[in-house]
Amino acid sequence: MRKTLSYVIISMLLVMVFVPFAMAAAAPATATSASATDYTKAIVIGCSLLAVGIAMGLGTIGTGIGMGNGLSGATNAVGRNPEAQGKILLTMMVGLAMIESLAIYALVIALIILYANPMIKLVGM
């Protein structure tokens, strides 16, 4: 687990370090700023990708823990009172649907950050 986490962190840092160079190489050189490179676009894109990763990571971890707790409580309740299985199942399904909607909200926020980011429009991309 720690080895995988360290690989993920190292690769994220490498992406954040090398994205400005890739963006600078793709930008056309102008006559007025031949030696000056604007890293604003690369920084905005890198921060946007980092924000998407954090939003999806925290959003799915939270909903996963919530679903696990809900299912654990429902199975314990059915084990204690098997006659109430129908009511418990109905309540559990509604609760799980509400919890899953939080993960969908995190996905929507991540997609907005990726594809409709107002900061990217501000810096002129």
C-alpha cells in the first residue's frame, strides 16, 4: 500500500514539474517575448488536475465508508430481527441511493473543473 502510494505521489509531482515545459514547448514564440515563457496556463491546468484528483478521491472514500457502515447496520438489524427484513431493506436502499448521490456530485464537480473551468478561460486558453 505504501509503495503504491509513493508511486502515485511521485508520478503526480513529476507531472506537475514537467507540464510547464510541455506547455512552453507547444506555445508559439512571439517576437516580443521570445525569451520569456508564461507558465500561467500550465499552473492552472496542473492545479485543476490536482483538484479533480482530490475531489474524486475524498468523494469516493467518504461514500465508500458511509455505504459500508450502512450495510453493516442493516445486516446487523436483519440478524437481530429477521421479520423486519422488508422495512430494513427498503430503508437501506433509500439511504444507499442518497449516499451514492454524493459520489455523483463529486463526479459532477470534477467534470466541471476539467471541462468548464472558468480559470482556464480567464488565462486565455
